[in-house]
Amino acid sequence: MEHITLLLGIVIVTALVFDFTNGFHDTANAMATTISTGALRPKTAVAMSAALNLVGAFLSVEVAKTISGGIINEQGIRVEVIFAALVGAILWNLLTWLLGLPSSSSHALFGGLIGAAVTSAGWSAVNGSTIVTKVLIPAVAAPLVAGLASMLATRLSYAIGSRTDEKTTAKGYRAGSIASAGLVSLAHGTNDAQKTMGIITLALVTGGVIAPGSNPPTWVIVSAGLAIALGTYLGGWRIIRTLGKGLTDLAPQQGFAAQTSAATAILASSHIGFSLSTTQVCSGAVMGAGLGRKGGVVRWSTATRMFAAWCLTLPAAGLVGAGAELLTKQGTWGKIATGVLLVAGAGVIWTLSRRKPVTVDNVNDVEAEPAGVVTAAIAAVTPPPAGPVVTADAATDAASGLKATIPAPDAGPSAEPTRPATV
């Protein structure tokens, strides 16, 4: 076994930085609904999530094995390829965080890894069957399954509680949503922390430090768990706002249903080694909960931006990873340039984020979205409200060229203000 070289050490640190961004990028998955429904204070919620993410990191290594020995062929892959992959994943994570879009950190990592590996060794370096069965199929199926389960659970919750006191029911569901949010946090640590364990293990294998097929060393598990827990504690408030308030308005019953459905899907996939996107699962569950309540709505403009980010994640991170790998191939100066570009890109994104910061104090404030094209078109062709019946005297005045103003009937305090009808 060889010792860890300087380059390998840099790759390990970069992987832990990705794990940190994964933590604050995905805090919303576990705690957005709990915060938006008022079940927990924001700081308390992220602290609980951080602790359970750390615990979850020690529960399984199945997903780590999928990444370290399943997605790409270890033979012929250099340590620089892992570094380039992480550059693509980190920059995409930061960009979508800036935009407040709950995209997939997992797919960002996979995209960067695939792009860098193909650039380095060609398409033969990628295990296509593993990508299809353990990445792409779960990416499509998991949010649909979680969304459907959440919608049914929401309807069931409202049906069961229809004859009970609303305030008492809400308190019970808030308590339940805290428990289910803790389960999502545990599941997130089990699934997402392992991805960094897998990428570090892959780097150690390519660097000749450990044998192919080895489980992650204990220090890798501990460091990955701590990194994702720290990122979770800092809280990705921008994405928490989008998932908790920007996608739909959630009542405690809906929050409980969404969290329970998401946790079940994530834990089941972790057990069988599916490296799915916890972000997509939780987003699908939130949308299902929004549709499950009578009169509930989903803000499809926000959902459309999320879907676009989901579709772009793999190719975009792959292109950045491929470009970074082209740079690292140029020798020492290329590796240095790649690192400089990573730091510079992160700095620019951070600076832009300070223009309109989202913090623990304003995370539940949602700005009204401008009317979309369809809404504006409907408003343009909507006929005015019907005026009062024209009397014979008014008709006579109209025939003589005079205008009679008849006050509109009082519609009550909740109606929109009306102008006198002009006949």
C-alpha cells in the first residue's frame, strides 16, 4: 500500500467540501416542511437534522459501494479524474443553491464523475447498465412513487381527522412531522453521506492506498458524516424557502404525509443500494402533499424551474467535469488552474448570493411571483362583472345621450372593490 500523496490529499479535502455543500444544499429535504408549518424553529430544526445526518452516516455502506465500484471502472482511472468530477459537482451545487433550486447533489456528483471519466478514458470507463438501473430509473421512479404515496397519505390524514378538533389535530400532526423529519434526516445521512464515502474510497483505490472492492475505512465514514452534518447545520435557507413555501402551502397534515413518504422511499433505496436523489424524492413528496389536500395547489412555475434543473444536472455537471479533466491533463499548471477556477467560481457565486441574502430570519417570507403568460392571457379576456339591471328610466336617459350612474350592490367586506356601473 502506498502513502497518501499531496494530490490525493487535495482530492480528499475537495470531496469533503462537496459533502459540506451537499449538507447545506439538502437541508431543505428534511426540514423545509417542518419549518414552514411551524412545527420547529428554524435553528432547532437544522441542529436536529445535522445530528441525525451524522448518525445516519454509520448505518450502511451499500450506496458507497455502488459509487466506488459500480458507476465507473476503476482500472485506468487517475486521481485527477476524481478531482475534476468534484469540481463539476461543487460548482453545480453552488449555482443551484444561489438560484434556490432544490436540484440533486447526487446527480451533480454522478454527472461530474461520468464527464471526467469519459474525457480521461473514453466511454468504456463508464458502466452503463449500473447507471441505468441504479441511477436513472430511480431518478424517474422515486419522486413519482413518493409523490403518489404522499398524496394518498394526505387525503387519508384529512379523512381521518375530518371530525376532530382542527387545532388538536394540527398539534398532533406537528409532533408527527417532527418525528418524520428526523427520519428523513437519518435517511439522508444514510444515503447522501455515503456518496462522499464512495468517492473518497474510489480515490484511495485509484491512488493505490487500498485494494479494489474495499469498504470505506472508518476515518472516511467519520469525516464524511461530520462534513455533511456541519453543512446541514448551517442550513441552505434559500432552498428551504423554495421547498417549504415556494412550491406549495403546507398544513401540518401535509407536512407529516410528505416527510413520512419521503423517508420510507429513501430508506428503502439505501437498503438495496440505489443511489437516488433525496432532493427529488422530497420534492415529489411535497408536490404530492400539495395535490392531496382539497383546494391545495402546486405553484407549477416553481415546479417547472425545478424540473429543468433536474434535467440539466447530469449533463451540466458532466460538461464542467469534462472541461476540468481536460485542464488537469495538461500537467501541474492545469491542476493548479482547475483549483483556482473552482475557488474563483465559488467566490463569485457567494458574492452574488449576498445581494439578496436568505437567512433564518426571512426564510418563511415568499415574494409573490409575477403572473405567468397563461394567467395574464386569461385576465385579459375575462369579461367585467355583470352590472345592475338597466331600468326603463336609465334606458330613456341612455337613448337621449345621458349617462346614468347606478351604484353596484354591496358585495360585502371580503369582495373586491367595485366601481359604479356606467350605463
